[in-house]
Amino acid sequence: MSKTILLTGGAGFIAHHFIEETLNKTDFNIVTLDRIDFGGNLNRMVDILKNNSEKNRVRTVWHDLKSPINPQISSHIGKVDYVIHMAAGSHVDRSIDYPMEFVMDNVVGTVNLLDYVKGLDSLERFIYFSTDEVFGPAPEGIKFKEWDRYNSGNPYSASKAGAEELVVAYENTYKIPTIITHTMNVFGERQHPEKYIPMCIRKVRDNESITVHSNPQKTKAGSRHYIHAKDVAEGVHFLMNSKIDFNDRSQDPMGVGKNFKFNLVGPEEIDNLTLAKTIASVQGKELKYEMVDFHSQRPGHDLRYALDGSLLKNMGWEPSIKFTDRVAEVVNWSLNNPVWLEI
């Protein structure tokens, strides 16, 4: 009998790629838990399911996780074997203006989900999707490992860190089999057009100038380890299938008997100017740009984030496709599907 995944935020950007990966590579059923807000767009699911013969394996339950999952909602969900918690408020600027919204969505919402999860008899794995931003800005030459100290730079990252600690607490208290992932700067098809890569694609196409965030001297662009959403989905499936004995902490791949955390990291670090030039090159154009000192003037934004992906790599997983090839895929797909570039 096929197993079932409960996926929160299925209409979100990363989650809809996870749905597509799951349908294409497994026989699992998927129940998405969605409320649809700023980050959600059901048209993503419509787009990936319209020609997929396996679309009958996906269904959606409407629920806002700021409220507990009551027995009626639970009955609509049905029996589940895995819970993948991707739903979250994730807009940094909005978190600075309205921090309590992010506490409610990311902290309270996660606790309500955990309260539901601790009552599941069939649960094989609970995966909480966290962010690189819990570590704060990375000094030059430093890549944060899974258990390095946290230093949240904005209310969004603090709410994710708070929820993450509650996941750890629920595992320790209620023995929920949990995995926590950190990932950073995910990109891909159908991303919100305000994000950096689709914004660059659109502005290069329209011969407009691109603003590149830089240091105060305007000599060095900010850098990230970008990773395609398809690679993130593949990495999550790797963790779902990994041989972890949650009752034996000595099996912890960190070797310290702690809870299980993993960094999902792109194949290489790239600065945003080089990335924009790559996007322009795929389109056969010269890049028009301006370096701007944004980070020192706007709180909550950092010049560099970096994660160490060696733990998962040593376990046998890393992105299999070159970053530049992934960028070219997204540029060409977006130009052929321009509706997804419109704000």
C-alpha cells in the first residue's frame, strides 16, 4: 500500500517542486495543507499537475496553522506516514515591519503542527524546513555547520530558529522522529517574480538596469550558495529514505548524539554580480547594472550567507547538475513561460 506525505504549504514555491519530484519518482500520495497567502499560488500546482497522469495522488486540505488541527481537519487529512513542514512566512522585509505575524505563522504554527504530529501512531519521519539565516551573516572564509551557534539577523530568521528549537524539544520530549534541514537561496521555475533570479531574467530581457547589493565601498557584491528547488526536493527525498535509527542517538552522523540536522547546500558559492552576468549571457546580452550599498543601510539583510554541505555529501548526496546548467534551464524556461515573470 502506498504511503502518504502530509506537506504543509503545497502551493509554495519549493513545495510544488517537491510535489512534482514525488509524483515522478515515487508512488506516494500527497496531502497538502494550505491557506494561500502572499507566498502561495495554486497556479503552481495547476501548472505541474495539468499534464501529469498521477495528479489524482495529490489533494489539498484548507487550514491555517495559526489554529490547532482539530479532529475534523485531522479526519480530512487521514492517515499519514511522513510530515514535511515547508509552510512559513518568509518575507524578510515584511518580518521587520510586522514581526508578530512571523511569530504566529512560524512559531505558533509549528507548535500546532507538532501537537498534531505527536498523536500520530504511523509517523516514520517529521522533516522541518529551516533556513541558513538562523546563523546570521557569514564572515569571509566561514561556512556554518549544522550545530554552529545561531545569530538571527531579523524577525523572520528568529521565528524560524524559535520553531526549530521547539521541533528539537518535541523530539526530546515526545520522541517524534524529526529531521531539520537548513537551506539557502532556492531558485527555479515559477518563483515569485520579485526574487533576485526571476527579477534579473525579466530586467535583462527588457534591457533594464539591475541593482546589485554590495559592500559599502561598492566593490564586492553579496554572495550566496544558490540551489535549485529540484535539488532541494531530491535532497529531502534522500533524507526521507536515509537509514536513521531515531531511538539510537549514537547513530547521529554528527557523532555527538544530538538531534538530526542537515544543510542542503548549492554546489558552489557565487556572488550576485557574477550570477546576473550569467543570466545576461544565457540571453545573449550585456548586463546593465549598478552596485548599491543596501546591506549597511537596511536592517535584516546581510552581504554573505554560507553553509557547509559536507555532512550530507559524506552520506552520499549533493546536487548532481552544475549550477550554471540549472541557471540556463530556469532562464530559458522563464522566457518561454513569461507569465511567471510578471509582478
